[in-house]
Amino acid sequence: MNPYLADILMQPQALKRVITNFSVNELTPITGQLEGGDFDRLIITGMGSSFNAAYPAFVHLSQLPIPVSLLNSAELLHTLINTISPRTLLWLNTQSGRSAELVNLIQRIEDHPPGHVLACINDLDSPIAKAANTSINIDAGPEAVVSTKTYLNMMAVNLLVSEYLYRGNLETLKIELLETAKAIQSYLSEWQAQIRQLDDLLDSPFPMMILGRGTSMRTIWNGSLINKEAAKYAVEGMNAADFRHGPLELADADFCALIFAGPIRTSSLNRGLALEIVSYGGRVIWIDHNPDPELPTILIPKVSERTRPLVEILPMQMLTLLIAERKGIQAGKFRYVGKVTEIE
């Protein structure tokens, strides 16, 4: 089997494992520091899919009484390094623990360290894991190529950590995540049918954009990323609100948008945009857990609102497999880059 497809199909197993084994023991001192006022800010940082996976946790932690930022690690290293202070809680997301930007960041702040470095990581023997004050294992196991298991597990761990730091109901979240893992397993048990449905809806290679809002933005970014990586397909992801500020001019008979319904509070806005694109002659595929009466719909499993981002990536993974098949290439096989980016 294609190693990339094998990793996709192993996602539910990896997800169940990390949820079941997740422990808060190493996080307890951090919550004490947070509640004691030791930190004046929280900076979450990562690159690629590790950055994208952090977005739902960032949204949740924005409710903390201290400022919370989500920053690209390269920008943090070269442009925003002065935002790291001795009272900063610095949260690093890195699958390998060897990405160039994060390794260089850790070296750069050795002489003026932040208050605490927390790393969510898949390799506890990596340089980042050894340099961090606290390392949380995302426990995704080995991964062959494009991020699949590591992306979902990173997001799940980020949600669990953020829930604990916010003093929320961790056990309820664990139950929701385990139910989501079961829903993902059910979806992937019919992966070939999921691809056929996409194939029927995308009957020609339209220029395409992926649109959404809120916590769906992590899917917008990562769906765009993995299609470039795994299928060599240049699809753009954009906030649905930003799309109205100019790019709506793209809407015509040669245009197609994949639009995520997303969070309840803004789904009606996304649907309004979808219908407007259709009125201009464009094509829209709606992605939601319920079929839409006016729009062709790709169905995703119905899960809780806060775990919804974990199932949204599934049709984007199916899209990579479909596009790669149409192009006659092996999905997920790298041509120029490797699994770990060690050069800036």
C-alpha cells in the first residue's frame, strides 16, 4: 500500500492511543505558574502542519487573562524575537523536534530564556524535546511522508493541553475526542467511496479555492498545504471573509470553491457566500455534517463543535488522493523536500 494512504488509514488508531494515554502530571506546575501570575504572555509557535494544528487551541486559550499569540516560528525567530520575555510561556509545536526554525529559535534564546518552554512533540529524543522544560508526547508513531497522523494527534494534544491549562472539563473533552476517533474510523472504512463522491463532484480540473472561518481555518491552511505536498496541486486556502474583499471577482464558470460550514456562529455567513458564488456562475462544494438543500455537499462525520476541526481534514486528504490519481503520480511522495525541514 502507498505509505501515505497507510498513514491516513492509521489515524484513528493513533488518535485513540494518544487520548487514552494523555496525562496531566507534567502540566501541573505550569498551571500553578499561570494561576500565580508568573507569566505575562503565552506564545504558541510552529511551522507547517504543526502551526496549523494549534489554531483551535489558540482560539480557546485566547480566553486566558494574559495575551496569547500564535506565531510562525520563522517570523518569531527573525522578526518578533523581542516578544519573548523572561515571563513568557513559550509553547512549541514540532512533530520531529528538528525543524530548522525551532532549533535555531531555541539556540537564539539560550542567553535570555523565557519563563517556561513547553513542547508538543512526536520525538522525545529530539533536540527540542531535550531543550524544553516540559515535553508532551503526541504519540503518533512513525510517519512516512506528508503529515497525517502527526497532524491529528498534534491537534488533539493541543486541545487537551489547552483545556487543562484553562481548567476546563478534561474528561468530557477526552470522551468527545474518543467519539471523534470512532467517527474518523467509520469515515475511513469507506475511503474509496469518499474519493468516488469527490470525483463525481469535481468532473473537471477547475481552479479551486478552499474557504472557511473560525476554527476551520486550520483546515483551510492545512488542506491547502497537503494538496501542494501530496498531490502537487496548487490550491489556495483563504478566510471566507477575506474572499469577499477582492477575490470574489474570480467567481465565474471556470471557478470552484470548497466551502466549510464551520462553526455554528458563522456558518450562515459562509453559506451566503456560497450561494452568491453560484449566482455568479461559479461552482461550490459545501462541506458539512448535513446535506444542503441547494448546494452539492461533501458529508463529514457529525461530532462535537470543538472536535469538528479533526474531521474537517478528511475530505482534504481524500482530495489529495483523487488529484494524484488524476495526475498519474503517487500521492504523498516527496520530490524535493524531506519529512523534516532542516534548512531555513
